[in-house]
Amino acid sequence: MSDSPRVLILSGSIGKGHDTVAEACRAALEAAGSPSLVVDCMELLGGVGNRLGEGVMRSLMAVPGAYDAFHFGFLRPGGRMARSFDYMAARKMLKPIRDVLAGHPADILLSVFATGGAVAHLLLPEMPGVESVVYCTDACPHAMWVHPRTKLFLVTSPMSAAFVRYHRPDAQVAVVPAAVRPAFYDPPSRKDARVTLGVDPDAQIVLLMAGAWGIGPLDRLASVLAADGLTVLAVAGANERLHRRLRAVAADQSRVVAYGYSDQIPELMAAADVVVTTPGDTCTEARQIGRPMVLLDTVPGHGRENLELELARGGSTAVPAEGSIVRDAVREALKGHVPPGAEVPSAREEWAHIFLTSLAPVGITIPA
């Protein structure tokens, strides 16, 4: 391995969480002198393959209980059939990944996407000296994250580390805080954010969102919260149908401001008094800015596991996505009745130092 190991980061564009992690890893590695490249495994499958993968996930989540059954009965325990499907998907990505590696040789394959770990597992026999690392931010990594040839696993909690060892007792695991986008380390003040967004500086403001896919009845919740006298900044993410419904609510209720997919989340979060969201990267971002959270139990499967971990980390309370219960939970949060959240890295450099230190077993060193 060279003095400055080259890293190929395998991501996957199902949701946006993988992209956030991949970019944080790339920036830290580049700063440490390790040339790095991020590739989107789903994009490499081409338009049809990408849409098929996302379509399957959306369809499963749309049927009550279907994704829970798939996750807890199929993905989490693994088994021969699950592995077969996993490697079937990974094999479709081998040629495009080989083509990438031909132009960008790598000493380390860093997977922040479950199928990326399977791709690395299949490639390693033909790549002597190359190491595989997996970085999983899920609360309970399921069996498809864990492969025999992975040298090192990075996770975000001791519970997550235990679940890696549930599948592979001999696994080498390091705990690294969840990554956030750079803007969240230096957010605007509440006052400045409200000026930028053009919202009432004295209002009680709720940021309402549910990840990139917008999973949940945010339009109904926005209506209930606005009727309670709150200003609601409602973000639909990439869910165009939800965005249309939110715009309709905003047309009737002036306290609701509807957004589609937005790159202003740091400003929206800084402007808010309370964040209502689903478990995921948004939770880390809210803790970074110091906002209490009301978490919606709308994401099945791994979302339910992530919800439990976020509650354990503090700074949040959980509710079903029912208007009156969400309203009451927001009222309690505004009164300060939410347990304190776990400490988070105070600066991007602190996170990068922890991340890079964890990679010592695969030859990454921190410059003096």
C-alpha cells in the first residue's frame, strides 16, 4: 500500500444519507492526503436499474407491514436466500466498478452503502493488497452490511457495533460519530436565519420534514400545527406529490411555508424552535444546531431501529404521525420538556480526526 492510500468510496443514491456520509469521508481523506473518489453504485446501474431499485424500496414502504416484514424477516437475519439476492445485485455492479478502478486505482474500498460492501467482497480476490472498509450509520446493521472479507467496520454507536458482531463475532469495529454537512458546524443565529428566510422574528416556528423521500402525512400535520398558532416550515424533500399537498395547505393557512427539495436546511433548522422529523441524518444535524426534536414513527424496518437509537441519544421524543399527538408533543418541546441530547463533535475537524484515527488499521495516517 502507498504512503497515501487511494480510496474509492462506494455510495448509493437511495435517499440522501449515503451522499452526506460519502462526501464527509471524501473531504476528510483528501485533507489527510489520501486521493479519494466517490461513485454512486446505483447510478452505475444506469437509469433502469436505479429506478428499479428505488421503486422496489418505495413500493415496499407504501404497503403497511411489507417493509417491516422484509427488513426483520429477510435483511436483518440474512440467510442463504438473502445473500443470494445481495450478491446478485452486487454482480451487476462489478463491471462498471472495474471500469472506474481502471482509471482510478484504489488501495481501500470504503462502502457507505450496503451493496457496496458486497461489491468489495466480490472484487477483493482479484485485487491483492486492497482493503475493504464499511461505514454504516444504521442503528442495527443488517446482515447485508457484513461480509467476511471486510477488514474494518465503522458504526455510530456501541449498539451498532454489537449488531455487526451479531453477524460476525470476529469483526474489527470502530465507533465514529455520524457525519453532518459542513454548514451545520457553523449555522446562522436564530435571528439571522429568520431574517434570511423572511419569517416572523417573534413567531414560534416548527421545521417539519421527513427525509428526502418525505415519508409521512406532513400536509395534515402542518395544518394542525398552524391551527395551533405555530409557524410551520414544511419541507417535502423530493416527494413532488407531498410538495403539491403542502402548497395547497399553505394557500389556505398563511402560517405554513411549503418547500420542496431544499438546500436551505441549515437556515431552516436554525430558524426553528422545534424540529419535527423522521429518524436519520436530520437528527444529528438538529443536535449539532441544538434544537429539540419530535420524531415521527413513519419509517418502517430500519427506521424503527433508528428511532429507538435516536431516543437513547436524547434531545428528542417520539410520536405516531397523528395530528393531535404531534401538536401536544411540540407544545411540550417548546416548554423545554425534552431530555438533553448527546454531545456531538463541535467542529468538522474534530469529526475528521476521529474518522481518520479509526482508519489506522487499513493504513490511513493523520498528517503531523
